[in-house]
Amino acid sequence: MKKRKGFTLLEITIGMFILGGVLVIYLQSMQSSRKKTEYYSEHFIASIMAAKVVESCFQETDINLYGIEALGLVDESGQSLNFNTPVTDGQTVFFKTPEITEEQHPHLYRMFSKDFMLNIDSEKASKPHFKLNTAFAWKASTGAGKFNFFCNFPGSVIRKEPHSTFAFPEARLEKKLVERFFEEKDKSLGSIISSPGAREVALSTGRIYFSVSNLLRDKDFTESFAKAEQLAGEPHAPDSDKFHQATEIYFNISRNILDLMLYLKPEIERVNRDMNMIDSMNLRNKTRLQVFIRRSGFAVDKLRQIFLISVNEAASRYREQMKSSTSLRSQRLMIEKSLSMHRLLMVSTDFCEGVFESGDARSIIRAEYSRLLDTLEKFFADKDQSIMRLAAQERKFVQNNRLKDRYFVCDLVFQLFAEIASFKENLPDPDPGVPDPDLSVVGQPSGNGTAVGAVTWAQDQLDGGSGRGLNVNNGKKICDDPKAWNDWCLAFVNTAYNREVPELAHESAIASYNAMQRAGKIKTDKRPPAGAIMYTEATSSNPYGHIFIATGKTNENGEPIVITSGSAASFDGIREMTLNQMIDICGNYLGYAVPGQVLR
Amino acid sequence: MYKTHNSVKTRSGFTLAEISVVVGLVSLLSIMIFRFYFQSNKAQTTLIEGLQMQNTIVTGVNKVLREIRSGTEFIVPDLSEQAPVLVFSDFENNTVAIFPMLNKDLTKNEGENIYDLYRYKAVSKTFDMSSPVHDPDNLDLLCSDISDISFRLANARSLTITFAFKRAGKSYQTITEGSLMNSGDVR
């Protein structure tokens, strides 16, 4: 039998099966490779989309500290809201403009409409931050696909220690206190106030009094405020440089005052809290300190007033600049600034005494703020969703009285003003005869024609004051020359009254006295009120007589204290002394004229 | 007497049925092998094209975003509006435009309009409005293979860019967000 040479059908069939098996494995591997390619493509697009979502969050938080909340990712308490939405057809805030639709983005739509979900989890990472996990999850042909993007955003309520850049020159503080507050020389503060608690109160009072009066008479400060008022009074268009200049000046003034008030806050708290510690001091020194505590209280209150006037001006001017802005960037900046200023006013509604000329401060501030939010919501509704969301969120904060909780600076300003209000309420009233100072004349060349202005202006010429009163007869100021007013006593009093008393327009003090007497305005008792114009007689050594001003204060023996200019024969500069000391220097006392009767 | 014997004739080949079966199987096998080969080749090509396209998209998007980050102020489009071109000022007050230009060769190959994306910077120090001259040194190619692009200003500082790319008949789309990183206040 001849042997067969080929394969049997069975052999070929087995071979075919083996080959087929190999091919099936290869086919499966190819299929798997194709699925993986598709997965990587989806993963790549998801990564770009996640980057877009993260960028949107950054943009939202750039203008809105609570942007993460405004986007609906967390609730009011900062807890995650389990944000989980499809991404097509405007179903999520992140892909609303433009929407991913089948007509406009067919490729993206095909991919995203099949089980593609955007999921954002948030976690309070640290006090001022949220940790966000922006994830895209989808049902890939290989199974489940997921892309995670972790990022930190600002968001929860930010609390921090207030920090002031103001630095008070501590070196000479004790010396100034001894000389100005207690009118002593060559003594230490410890020898005047033995109680450490009372000494701390005195030092705090000194820091408040000197730092505020330094600011109020600071040349740059007063000139810039005057410049802002001048520019604000002129008809400049909101897009003009001069309008912007005035706004910036008001903003800088309010910023500088806030900086100073931040420095003063612990000092005000200490004086407020420990004021009863000065009860152990002797009557004279206690009274002296009480006078300056009272002046400090009024000075700080004056700061509050200037701060709120500046903030109010800045708020309304930023609003105008926002409306007239042609640049989008500048418009956005103006919105931020305007809102910041309005927030400060909103938390200060209870402390606006003396800020508005007429009307109810609370109603005015609320109405302006509401109008601003309305404008923002309407104007940006179809233009910039982040600003619209910011305005809506802000309105909620106001309705729920949450501005103080949400904005650190608002809380700070509120606490500051509450402290000042309480300070003002508890101010001591050491001597009813001593008027509250009129700080508007501090640093000015002359008084303002009032008795209080005359006393404050004259005291501002004392050693430690600004000394900027101008003697028009010789063109000198005491800050430049201590002898500026020597032998010019009538000019000194006349300038203190801003040359508004007709009887002071004479050649000598004694001639002025005679005119007063002819008019029946002279009183001869020794209880002159603050601002009283006082006279001593003409003598052989001083044929012109002498004129000076009553401060309204008395010493511990009830002697009136006067303020007077010096002379070549006595002393240089301006001093306070008792009437008896004045008589010892100048001769017999003639009497005084009451301010209310002598002013035009 | 003749001796008759039944001799069995030995077969020396395959029957027609056997050959038919074998040919059929070999043909089937060949078809499968060729099919798998082409599928594999196609998958490989798709994979490479996909990777190349991803690379093109990443590079292009990054280049555009980098340009935008140097900006301080958007000029075109207006707030909430959409445009195929973007014009902005950079921190040196130069005016920068990003715009698509038709690529005729690619348009012919793909059968639809395909663009290259260019950036042109009009340098304010040297640009003369009275006789504006195009300076080719200030023109840069940012990316190619673009079938559609639109810039939409989301807010004063950021815009949404929608890209559509097309290569070898395949379309890719992506949406991204670009932001101004330069305030322009400090130079």
C-alpha cells in the first residue's frame, strides 16, 4: 500500500483552529488597543475641560472672595454641596456660555452627552481656603474613566490679626506727657503718677492725643484734604484726571486714617477699660489727665468723622467712575473698590453722626448701596455672570446682616467705631468751664472767630503744638521763631479771634481795653469764661498794657488759667499760667470782655 | 486458467473535495489575515494621528494662552460677545491680534476651510498710524489645522476659547479659558 504524503483533513483542521485562536487573541488585543486610544482621547479632553472649570473658579474668586459659594459649590457654612452635573446643553454653570450643543460642538457633544459628569468636591483645607477636587467622570468603553484636578481657592471667612503700619515715636512720649499734660518740668512720669495702671492710661491717652493731633495738623494731610475738597467742588467729568485725582485722595485719606485707628484701637480699649485707675491720682493731675482724655476722645471722634466723609466721597466717586469707564479692566476695578467702600458705610450706619449734612444717614447709605447692587445685577445679567452673582450674593449678606461676618475689614471698622462710641460716652467731664477743643483751627494761621476756636488756636501755639499761627506784622510763626509773638500781645489775641472783634483793632492793648470799657463790655470779677479777652494795666515800664485769653480752666485753688504771649522782658513764646502769675509779671488786673458780647 | 486478482490501485493526490476544503480554508485564513493586518494598520495610524492631534491641540492652546497672559486689556470682542479674532493690549501698550488665515493646501485636502492661527503684534514704539507698515518679524504662527475658532469675552479678565481642529478627515473640538495675568499697573 502506497504511503500518503499530505496532511489529513483532521491535521489541517487542528492547524486552522490553532491559527484561528492566535488570530482571536490578536483581534482582542487590537480591540483593547482601540478602546484605550478612545479612553486616552476622552481623558485628554477631560483634562482640558477640567482646566477650564478651575480657571473659571479662579476668575470667580478673583473678584469675589466668596466666589466658590456664589458658584453653588458650597453652602453658607462652607460645606460641600456635592456638585454633580452633566455638561451639555448648559446644564452646568461652567459650560453655559457657550453651551455645548449638538449643532455647535458636535464632536464635544457626542463625547460629553454619553454619561459624562462633572463632579466637584470641596473641603475646608485650612481656615481661609477650600480644597477643590474638580473631577470629570465618564463611562468609557474600557470601563470607567475619571480625571481629577486638585486645587486650593480662597473662600471661607478670613480672620487675621489687624496690623497697622503706623509707628508712634515712643522716645519722647513721657517727657511730652509731663510737660503738656501735667505742666511740669524736669520730673519723671513715675514721680507724677505712682500707680502703674494709671500710668498706662496716661501713656495710652498720650499716644491717642499726640498721634491724632499730629495727623490733623500734618501739612500733607491737611493740604491733600483741602485739595480733594477743592477738586470735588469743581465740575469735573467722572472720566477726567482731576475727578480721579480727588477720588484717590479721599481713598488715601480714609486708608491712612484707618491705619492710624488700627494702631489706636488697643490704646482706646485700655483707656476705656482702665479709666477708673486714675482715681488714685491727686486732684490736680487727675483733672489735667481727664482734660486730655476728653480731648483725645473728641479728637478720635473727629477722625471717625473725616474717615466716614472720605469713604462716602470715595464710594460715590468710584460709582461714577465705574459708570463712565470705557475700559473693562478699569470698570471691574471700580466695581471692587465701590463695593468695598459701600460695605464700610453699611456697617457704620450707627456711627454716622456729622457725616451727612442732612437726611437720615442710615436711609441714605442703604438706598445708595441697594441702587448700586441693582445696577450691577441688571447691567451685567447678560454680560458678566460673575459680577451678577457677586451682586446677588452681596444683597443676601446685607439682608441677613452678614457683612461683618464675611468681610474682616467691615468687622474691624464696626468694632473700632463701637469702641470709639463707647469711649465718647464715657469721657470724663473734669471742668465744665473748659470747652471741647475746636480741632479745625489746629495748624491754621489764625483762629476762626469763635471763643472756642480762639482758645484752641492759642493752645496750638504752645510748646508741643503746631505753632503755625502767623503774626502778619512780622511774617513770623512760632514754629520757625520762638520770639514770633514777643511784644505782640494784641496781635496775638486779635489773630486768635481771626480779627473779627472790632474793639481789638487798636494800636495797643490799653487802647483796646478803653474801647471795650466805652462799649460797656468789661467785667471785673475773676471768673472769666473760656475765650474771655483779659487785660492788665499800662505801667511805666509797659505803657501799652497787656491783653491775653482765658482758657476756662482753673488750678486746684480755683485760680483762672490764662494763655498769653511773652515779651522781650519776660519769656519767649506762648504760655499758660494763672491769672495771679500774670498779674505778677504785668501789673494790675483790669477785667475781661465776654466773647459772646464782643464778636460781631 | 487466468489468475484474476483484485489489485488495489494506490491514490497519488487529493480528491477534489479535499482540495476545495483546503483552498476554502486558506482563502478564509488569508482574508482574515489581511483584514486583521489592515485593521491593525488603521488602528495604529489612528492612534498616531490621535496623538499627533493631541500634541497639536496642546501646543496650540498653550501658545494662545501664553499670548493672552501677557495682555492687560481686551479690545475685541466686547464683553459677552463672540468673535473669530482677538485683539488686546499687552503690558507695553502694544496692540496684539490673534486671527485665523485660510490655509489653501489643507483646505483642498480636507474639502473644507482649514485655517492657520497667527499672532501679529503692532509695536507701539515703532508703529506709525499715518503710514502703517506690516512688519513680518512681528507675525508668528501659533497653530494649524483649525477648522473653526471663536473667542468669547466671559468677563473683563478672561475669555472662553472654542477650538475646532480637523486633520485627515477627523474633527476634534475643545473649549478652554484664557485669562489676563498682567494687571498692567506695574511694569
